[in-house]
Amino acid sequence: MALEKKDIVIWLSHIEGIGNRDIKCLINYFHNNIEEVWYAGRKHIVNALGGKEELANKIMENRDEQFFIKISKALKDNNIFPLTIYDSAYPSKLKNIYDPPYTIFIKGNKIEFDMPLISIVGTRRATPYGKWAAHRFAKELAEWGVGVISGLALGVDTCGHRGALEGNGYTIGVLGCGLDQYYPASNRALMDKIFERGCVISEYCLGTPPLKYHFPARNRIVSGLSDGVIVIEAPEKSGALITADFALDQGKDIYALPGNINNIQSRGVNKLIRDGARILLEIDDIIENLKYRYSMHKTNTEQLAKNDLSELETQVFNIVKRNPINIDLIINETGIKASELNPILTILEIKGYINQMPGKIFTAAR
């Protein structure tokens, strides 16, 4: 069975214990003729791997056609598309980073890496303000035709993905496990929506569990595919800051949302600003930079709102979209009775214009 370069790296990625660095060692040893791994003697493979005899044994044991056929069938059965660094469709943004994954596995109905893409990252323990901001900026990016990338974690990541979807935009989720895993389990419905209208990717093969050390590594992919990184909320030790570090090494722009200096979840992001990150106050801060590389235009969502909402609904929505606001403050500003306001808020929520946060606080979803 004659395997091409792309087949070899897909096969190697399914052998237990082999990582990106091991594949790189094999490529370098065989002078980019990675196909030689399929035929080389054990001694050469041990030498290529720097003396890792156990790993070399696993390669030798799984060097058969049936194992590769089994891999191909499993990927097809799970509607997963493997893309290797040897494929012309491999994203150029990712190809140019340090330590690019040799194979990325993709699941979804829309695969687009060349469009403008911004990653939104932050803490899993986001405050209501942080969740609102992630949702708002993702939604506004969608209005400009900008895709949103994040890691499908709870908190900021989840709100970023949802904001993009609710804005009828494009979003990419990057997992630290195999694509047959729903992680976290509570985001199963969200992942299914992303499969329909975007894609989820991973460098890990089917069956790989969400191990702790996978997540810092996946962050280089989150930043690598993006044109810039938004950090919403992050404590001093945070995966979001790891993503920001990768982005800096990759020459990407960092946008940081200022936070309350008394909030532990804002300490990391405030230090990013102190150290030179761009302060993010409005989405135009990002769009103006993207216009140098892409043709940009905005969807007229305000006109859509006028056509979709009644006069009272429009009045309430215009108040909510300015800032997150408690229901009592809406009553004070509009003069609408609570018994009349509650149905209006419910309608706005059903139509997808607002979200309700804990404490009867409402935020704009559009």
C-alpha cells in the first residue's frame, strides 16, 4: 500500500504516545521524505525519535494497511475531515506559526480559514460583565463578517461562540481532545450548532480525552488561526494569557478589555494593558485594523430591528443595548409598569434581541 505524505502524518497521529514533536523528528531525520517511516527499519526509527524504543515499537506494530483503513473509516463515519500540513487547503495563518500541528481534524458544514478571524478568550469564571462583553463583541464582529475563534470552554469562550452564532456569523471551536468528545458536556448543544454553521477543529485524534496539558497547546492554534486576540477577563494565571503570549510570538494584535482593579478576574487583562496591549473600548478599534487586509462591510442590524419590533419593544431594546441594565432601572427610565415591561422583555428575549443575566440584569444579544 503506497501512502502519501499526508496519509503518513494522519496515520502517525493515531499512534498512542506520538506527538507533534515526534513527527517533526521523523520528518527531519528522513529529510522531509516522511513516507520512509512506512518502510524504514526499527534502528532508523529509534534513531529518528532520539532513542525512544517503546515509541518506535508502537510504530512498527501499527505499520499495516488494516490499521490505516480503520482510521480512515472512523473519520468518515464521524464526518471528520483531516487536513495536513501537506495539503494545499491547510490554513496559511496556521502554517506560519512556530510548531504548527501536522494534522488538524475538522468537523462542520462550513470550513473557512481565509476570512477575517478574531479569537475571543477569557476566564471560565467570567463575571456577568465579562459574559456580556464577550457576547457583544462577537455579535458585532459577526455584523462585519468577521469570524470568531475560541476554545469552547465555559465562561468567556462560550459567550463568544454564542454571540457569533446569534449574529448569524461564523465561528470556529478548537478542542483539546478528540472531536468525538463533547467537552465540556454542558456545551453539547452549542457544539452541535457550530457543526451546522461553522466548524470545530482539533489536532487530537478520535478517542483522545481532554487531558490538562492539551489545553495550553491548543491555544497556539486559537491564536494562530486568528488575525488578532481579544482578552475579556483573565486572572494572573490563565489560559487566556497563554493564548495572548502565543499571539505575541506570532505577531498578532492583542486587544484587552479594561476591568475592575478589585476583581481578581481582571488582574491579568489589566496587566496586559499595562504591558502594551491595545485597549478595547469598541469594535471599531479592531475593524479599522482589519480593513487594511480585508474588504469589510457591516450588516444594517438597526434597520432589521425597526422592521421586527414594535414601538415599545424598540424603545426598551435601545435602552438595554447601551449597557447591561437591571429591570428596575428600565422601569425608572421608561415609566413602563413592571406588569407591562415583563412581557416586552420576554418577547425581546424570544426574538433573540436580549439575554437575561442573574439578578434580573438584561444585556443586548444584537
